[in-house]
Amino acid sequence: MPATTAFRRSLAVIAALPLLTLAACGYGSQAKTDDTAKIAAGAKKIDGLGSVKIGYFGNLTHGTALVANQKGFFQKELGATKADYQVFNAGPSEIEALNSGSIDIGWIGPSPAINGYTKSDGKNLRIIGGSASGGVKLVVNPKKITSLKDVKGKKIATPQLGNTQDVAFLNWIAEQGWKVDAQSGKGDVSVVRTDNKVTPDAFASGSIDGAWVPEPTASKLVAEGGKVLLDESSLWPDKKFVITNIVVRQSFLKEHPKAVEAVLKASVETNKWINANPAAAKAAANKQLAADSGKALPANVIDPAWTSIRFTDDPLAATLDTEAQHAVEAGLLDKPKLAGIYDLTLLNKVLKAAGEPTVSDAGLGVK
């Protein structure tokens, strides 16, 4: 069986797991909103829409969406059009929700965005903006691993076969000259695909020796006695790489550009507020995490996690192209045709109006 076919089948299986869990409420769990998100008196609907359905993960790397939900920034820009939210655990389930129309706009990692675009032959989604960079670390048990060379022969977790961190770790392994079968995870390093919710327990029990994971999972491992061996940002030019993008259904973008522009305006305003008010933004994100999951993060987890993430409107398109090439080199993806995956027209309109510099699609935009 070709590697790409096996990869796609495994993605389908992985995607089904959260869907089974969340079947009672659709593809993702409904997020709760703060009182600040109430529709203002006299507000009007945008494009006549009753609602805009927004998806995101309960991860700090999706902090823009967390804060914008909590502080009511989305609702403010959407007027009387209600901002509805769904929270997801994995990229495949969010892509399925986007494909089915269960959400209109989503915050998502680069690998699911690439897979969603290529699997639909470029006909479903577009990346319309950036959201975050960084926030990914290799955390290890310092009793078992004291240097990068010690990773060889150890069990290291990643969140999911073919997800953004899995691809990054496989690429790093290859750069060390080590061999690993991408599908099975077996080789000079044992790559153990483990849900981020389970990883801290697996680490504490000793069933894994470390993990290449996003925040806040990385800082949860540090709180369990782990040590940061490598920050992925150190591997990228200017220490910047895309970890979260904003995507939209192409049909929704075509039919409701004003609504998409409103969401992008809220995102830009939110990132500006986050960067100007880091402590208040961190508190707002944690409050929304608590509303969505029932549990806030302790200070020893959220404090280091928050400082490692850079919130940006720039989608860092050149790094997405590089990440796609890493997936190809790992045998997880056929060489993708990414031309047209970006449409930054509305984002650059919003940025220009706000007096901010416009951003590039690295030649991968709509012609």
C-alpha cells in the first residue's frame, strides 16, 4: 500500500475518534461565551446572516480565538450576526466540520490545512490569515535523556500521525541521520502517537521518555519534572514558523465576504490587544479554556507556555511551504499543489485600514 494512501486512511481513523466522542453535539463541543459577547442594542446583521460558526482548539496556540471569544471581540465586529463556537481536539475533525458546513471559519494548524486543501483538489478551504508562531517544544525525562543525541533509542510522543508536530519531529530525526518508518513510528527513535490529553500521564508513568508537543502540553510535562531539550523555534529563520492559521470555506468566503472581513478585523484587533496586554490576555485565554473544558491551567503551566507563543497576523506562508516539503520528505504526503491555498485580500485590506504592514502569501495565493 502506498505511504500516502496509508496516511490518508490513518487520518480517517484518527478523525473518527473525536467524532465518536463528540457525536452528541456535532463535530466539536460547543464553546461558552462571556457576558461581554452579548449582541449590542441596535446592532445589525452582516450579509443577513443569523450566525457565523467559528471553530478552534482548546490549545494556547489558538489563543487569538480563545481571547476573542472571551472578550467579545468577534461578536463586536459581527454586530447582530451571532458568533457561534465549536471546540475541537484534532485537525481532521475540524476539517470535516468545515467540509460539511458545520463551521464557516476555523483556527487550525498548517498540516491539517494542507491536507484539507490537497484532498479537496484545492476546492474547499482557503487560508485567510495567520494567528500564531512558536509554542512547540521537545520535553524529555532528564533522568533518561540529557542531550539531543540521547533521543536515539527512546520513546518520544507526538500528538497524531501526520499532524504538524509529528511532521516536524520526523524531519528533525532525519536531519540527525536517523531512520524511522513514518507510518509505524518504529526505528532509531520510537515515535509514539499520543493524544495531548493523555501525554502527561504517559510521561509521568514512564511509558514515554519525552514528547514533541505544543503548548500547554509542553509546560504540563515540565511541571511533571520534564526538561525542555529543544524549542522548535530555534530551528527556523528568525525563530518564526506558523503553528496556527485561519481558514474559511471557499463558498462562505465567496458568498459572505463582509462577514469574513469582520472576523479578520476582530482577529487583528485581538492580536494587537494580546501583544499590548500580555497578562490580561493570558488571563482571558485561561478563563475561556476553563469555560470550554471545565478546568483552568495552573500558573506553573500557563506562565511559561504563554511566553513561548508569538501572536501574529502574518500567516508566515513561506514556512507553511517548508512544512509541506517536510511531510513529502517523510513519505506522508505526495508533493502538494499549494498554489491558491492563500487568499489574503481581506486580511491585507484590514491591515492597511489599521495602519499595519500587509503580509505575503509567498507566491501561493489566488491569482
